[in-house]
Amino acid sequence: MATKLSVNINKIATIRNSRGGNNPNVLQVAIDCQRFGAEGITVHPRPDERHIRYADVREIKSIITTEFNIEGNPMEDKFVDLVLEVKPHQVTLVPDYPTQLTSNHGWDTIVQAKYLQDIISVFKKDRIRVSLFVDPIEKMVSAAAATGTDRVELYTEDYARLFHQNKSMAIRNYLLAAQIAKEKNLGLNAGHDLDLNNLKFFANNIPSLLEVSIGHALISDALYFGLENTIQLYRRQLIAR
Ligand code: PXP
């Protein structure tokens, strides 16, 4: 089965917010991404609402025809309340600090095991699929399984950074992490810094990959290729194996 492409539209909201009006229209972009072939929409609301706003998340839910994935830090009560209200298909839990530019590390699923178990059960009670953002470290993936999460999302920044120097070194830890996820019956997602250069190699080597969420590079590529073409180009990296 081909890996699903979920488009992270935070960057569209960043452009909109820079001028205070409604251009580009985030809701319309979400509709169009799906029309152009995206198999999911991802948003990552942060407490200061500097990109996607909480109101956007509520609105986007009403136009979702594919899969809705909301990412964020459950240590913010406001985030938990929003997810429980909107009930997306998936919530991806990320241990980012409010002032962080972007996510830059996964959960410590050993130290935070009890906290994660408790919060995951809150979402699961409402039948929301849960994914935990983790670094590609075998013991972190292994301990994630004990939290009750459905999936893990492997943080791919290291992969993307090393890719140009040495592809097989870059993917090494991810192969091991994917193997553990399989043994533990965890679904596998991936994201961060994936782009048109490095995506195919990742997907080809990790066939159990269920979903990637991609924002920065995809939206940047759309400046040159247009949104429809770009989404098709990314999907082709995932389909043609
Ligand atoms: N996954 C998570 C948990 C993220 O925080 C982000 C960035 O918001 C992404 C995936 C997508 O990363 P990128 O914008 O580099 O494609």
C-alpha cells in the first residue's frame, strides 16, 4: 500500500497572518490540497497561534474529506480541549515548547511513560487515533508501545541532514526503528524536513510507512511548480517504488 501524503498547511497560515487579512485563504487551501490529491491535512496549532489558529482548526474540520491530523503538545490544556472538541482522525503528540521555532525532538517515552499513558487514554476514549513523535532510537520506539499509542511518527530531521552525505548512513537508525515498530505492532508515520530529493529513498526503504506529513518544503516547492503539480510530484515519490 502506498504511503499517504498529509499536507501540513501551517505555512499558509503564516503567510496569511503576516498581513492580517484572509489571503491566502487557509480553508480554501485545505479544500484544494485534497482536490489536488493530498490524502490528509495536517495542522499544528501553537499556544500563541502564530500560524494555524484554533478557529482555523475548527473550520477545517468541516471541509475534511480525507484525513485530519492535528499535531501539538498535550501539556497545553487548550490543545487537549481543542482536539477533543474537533475529533480529528489522528492526533500527533509532540513535546515542543511554546517558543520553539519548530519541533526539534521526540518524546522520552521511558521517562514520560506514565504521563503519556494517561493522556493517550483520554484521546483513545474518544476514538481518536494517537501517534507519538519520536526520535529514531530503538528503545524510544520500544517504550512507545507500552504507552498505548497506535502509531509513532519518526522525526526525520537527522535523516534529511545526512541524506546528501551518505544515504545508507542516513536511513540506518530509521530502518532499525521501523523494525521495532513492526515487532511491537505500532503503525509508522514520519515527518520533518522531508522533500522532493529525500522522500523517495525513505519511502522505498521503509515500506511499512503509513503516512508522511510534509509542510515546509512542499509549500516552498509550490511557489515554483504550483500547488497542484507539487502535490502530484510528492505523491509520485510515494507511489512509484
Ligand atoms: N511532523 C511534526 C511533528 C512537525 O512538527 C512538523 C513541522 O510542523 C512536521 C512533521 C512537518 O515538517 P516540515 O514542515 O519540515 O515538512
